[in-house]
Amino acid sequence: MVKQDKKLSLETNTVNSHPEIDLHENVVIHDDRGLQAIIAVHNSNLGPATGGCRIYPYASIHDALTDVLRLSRGMTYKSAMAGLPLGGGKSVIIANPAEDKSRDLLLAMGDFIESFNGQYIAAEDSGTTVDDIKVMALRTRHVSGIFADEEFGGDPSPVTAYGVFLGIKEAVRYRLGTDLQGIRVAVQGVGNVGHHLVRLLRSAKARVIVADANSTRVGTVVKEFRVACCSPAAILSTEVDVIAPCALGSAINTSNLPQIKAKIIAGAANNQLEHAALGEELFQRGILYAPDYVINSGGIIDIHYQQQGVRDIDVINAHVQKISATLANIFMESDRQQRATNAIADEMGRARFMSSVPRFAAA
Ligand code: NAD
């Protein structure tokens, strides 16, 4: 169901026939008080639709809609595969986080989130910080990931990185039959997650090469962990065992896929494949792909425990460690059925959330 609560920037029919519209329960486009934003609830069978609030200077509402529809869908599958009592949702604010972010904008977003009456729960994402979410929390209690604690802030990135690290370890064990010592890993993007991931990989004695569009970040990681670096244009075609995409979506596309020399793709980024059919091509080429929403679910697991008021890192890590077994199961099924890992994961995820009774009626 699609609603527009103020100005109609897109025809409702256009939204309903958008190529990324799936089984979405509720999509609202908001344009008021200087806030242009969209909240998409994909599915709430397993619980409230939970997912980050992204601020990005999209070129058009159409682009923003594409992103929020894809990301909210991914959150449903992610939480289902992580065994969490959460549904899938996401929100986007069309703005430049470096220039347009203001207290008024964040408060208006808080009001918009509140209008969903708990059907959608927001958390930090690209372009937002824990402090931004705390401002939204002045207007709504339906936010998460703002747990104030000295040792662990609300930022889920370290836990996401831990899950990705375990996923890489599992993929290497499955495909190469070894541990991480001496394994060559190319990390694309050393932001919040990538930085922590490099630390974990180095502590397991992997050989790491990094690239980032931000040269300061590269410099920090190279100095801190004594790793190699290369240009962003070269990172995916580097001669390595594993590629870990930890930057933006669509990292793997039709033009760069043939240049990949790695045997494994396993990283943090959401929507790593430009389109789902590339999963089949990776499978045919003998490249083991760890489905993104499975391997990067550490963040939503962390957010869930924050929401429950649980900050016992042993409890959280024990849940994150299940990512290894879930991936192993997907890899084995993929080999048994001779089908792409992302297709197998989609099927498993769908079976989990579609077998559950809806918790919220569409608003
Ligand atoms: P971030 O913004 O902190 O880091 C991303 C980094 O990628 C930045 O340093 C940026 O400069 C770099 N980058 C952008 N384009 C690049 C390119 N073409 N080549 C190389 N580097 C490039 O984001 P993050 O929080 O580390 O998240 C990374 C990815 O993981 C995102 O796709 C995010 O959606 C996903 N993810 C993050 C979490 C989390 O807990 N933060 C959880 C699940 C998924």
C-alpha cells in the first residue's frame, strides 16, 4: 500500500508499478516542513519493521524510492535469516548529510516515524549518526541503537564487522578448506565496518589489501594495521582469495564481474549484487558468494538486543556466531541443488517470514 501524506511528487500508480515494489505493506512518501523522506515497511509478519534511516542526496524521488524499497525488502530477509522477531523496513531522507542535516530536519523525521505507531522502528544508517537518532527520539520512542553505555555506544558497526569476519572464516573453510592465516583478503571500503573488519582479519593473520574513496581513511588503516592498499578502481580485480565489499551497494555488476579473480565474495555492504541474476553467474564461475543480508546481520542483531536493553556482549556474540552455521547451510544447499547461494537464501528467508502470522495491520 502506498500513501503520500503531502505534495504528490510521484503518481501513486507509478509507485505501485515501481520495479522494486514487492510485497510491501506500507510505503509513505512525505514532503513537508523541509523534509523529503520515504518510509517503507516491507513485511511485519515476524515483528515491527526495523531498519536504518539513511540520509543521501538522491538525484530524484524515483532513485530514493528504488533504494528504500530494495533496502526494506532486504531487512525482512535479514531479520528472518538471523532468527529475530523483527520485520523489515527502511527510511530515506533526500538530503545531503554534510550540508542539509539540521535539528529541525531530524525532529520532523522523528514525527514522521511516530506517525507509523511502532509499525516501523528506525536506527542509524549511512548519513545518520547515533546522535542524530537521539534527536529523532525526542519525538518518537520508535527508534533503536541509541543505547548509552561507556564501552559500547549505539553504533552496531563493530558487531556487524564481527559477523562479517565469522562469515569470511566460514566461506574460506568451506571453499578453501583452511583457516584465515595467509589468506589474501581485499576490503573495499574501510569506513565504520571495514575498519573493524581489517583489525579482526589482521588478528587472524590474514593478508589484507584495502581501498577507499576517502584517502584519509586508507592512510589510517594502513598505518594502524600495516596492510597494503590500492586504488578503488583496482580493488575488485586484485589477485586475492576473498573480496569483502564494505562500501556501497551494487559493488558487483555486469561489467566488473568478469574481472574478479577471487574465489569468494563475502562482505558487509547491502545489495552487493547489482541484480539478483548475477548470483547465478557467480555460481557458474565457481565464485562462492555469501549472501549480503545473511553475513551482515550482526548489526540488526545488535540493534535488537539494544532494544531489549541487553548489552552483555557474550549474549550478543553468541547470537552473531550463528551466522557461520546459517552460511554453511546455504553453501551446502547451493552445492546440493546446483543453484546460486542468493537464490537459496531468498527461499529460506521467505519460508521463515511467510509462514508467520502478520503482527501489524497496514496503517
Ligand atoms: P561507511 O559510510 O562508514 O563506510 C563506507 C566506506 O566506503 C567509506 O569510507 C567510503 O569512503 C567508502 N567508499 C565509498 N565508495 C567507495 C568505492 N567506490 N570504493 C572504495 N570505497 C568506497 O559505511 P559502513 O557503516 O562501514 O557500512 C558499509 C556498508 O555495510 C554499507 O553498504 C552499509 O549499508 C552496510 N552495512 C553496515 C552496517 C553497520 O552496522 N554499519 C550493517 C549492515 C550493513
